[in-house]
Amino acid sequence: MAHARKVFLLGIVLLIAPTVSSAAFIPTTDLVPLDTLGGEPLAVDGREFSNFAMDAMSSGGAPLPLPGDVYLQGGTDGDGCSTVLRFLTCGWVVGPGQAVQVNVSFDVSVVAGEGCLIDAVALDLTGFATPGSSMISAGEFVAGSPGGGALASLSASKSYGDADAYLSDSVSFAETNVIHVTKSFALVGDSRGGGIAHLGEFYQFYRNMPEPSVLVLSGLGAMLVCRRRR
């Protein structure tokens, strides 16, 4: 029964109308259930996503989100400037009078020798439904290490009548080769007995910044080409 419900919900998510993020997303990995990663990192185009952890709480009879309900897929954006992590969530659903809180944390590191650091992050909510007074909110804290000082803080939300004005957020910071990400999501159902609210998809972007040594080598290469042309 639980498997049939998961397949049904994942089918709904995959049928969500294309968004700006999904239209620009070029997948480079398969969909991977979060609970199958274990201690293994997910390698995506010069980045390693590792040490995933997830916990959740629910109230009012809402189903409890589980790691097996979350699917990850790596890729790049349309112009290749960012590494992208796509999240598909099958069990993040609340009905009238229900609420769910989900926390997800992980590390992002640059693979040695790849030549690109991280200097910005962006969060984009995509597949969702918020009927009546229901609401979805997302917060993100980015640090240099677990428990370390903040490099960035992001927030996004969706509620009825907000004209999709708060679906994304982005922050730049000094380039680095490793970050620790902590994400918190809250889904609150319609208090007036309306329909079911859900968050089925969101994207995380990590902008690629070439290391100074790579920029220097690129500049020297360009100079050599110019000299040869002369």
C-alpha cells in the first residue's frame, strides 16, 4: 500500500507543468532515493553532495515524510554556470488542520582538480499546491562547516494570493570549496477545510567560480594564442 502511494505521488510530481528552473535544468544523473545513498556521496559535475541527514515532524494526522520519499537528481543549468541539485518529494502533503516540518542537511564540496569554487547559492520552489489559507515556507542556512558561521541565509515561500512573489532566493559570498547546507521546510494545511497542500519539487543551484590559478592559466593561454596569431 505504501509503495503504491509513493508511485502515485511521484507520478503526480513528474507531471507538474514545466517551470523556469525545470526548463533550464539539464540532468546528468539518474533519480536517486535519499535513503539509498548511505555514506556514499552523490557526484555531480565536479561537486560531491554527501552526509545527507533528514528528520521530520507532523501533526493533525499528516503523513510523516520519510527519506525514502525524497529523490535527488544532479545536473547543470542551461548555460553551464551552476551545478544543480533537484529534489522530488513524494510524501510532503498536508490536509486541513495538518502541518509538517522537514529538516534536511548535507555537505557540498568541490572535487579536487576540477578548478571551480562555489560563490553563490540559490533556492527555487517549483512543484506545489497551496489552496485556501495553506502555506509552504522554506529556509536555508549555509555555513563553511557544520555548526560554523553563516555564509548565507535564504528563504522562500508560497501562499494563496502572493502572486508567486517569494518562490526563490539567492545569495553570493566569498568563493569556497566546501559548504554545509541546512534546509527547513514547513507545510501548513488550510484551516478552513480546503484542499490538500503539497510541495513536490524544488531546486538548489550552486554557482561555479573558476579558481584563481585556472583564471591565470586561461589568461596565459589567451596571450599565447594572440602571440601566435601575430
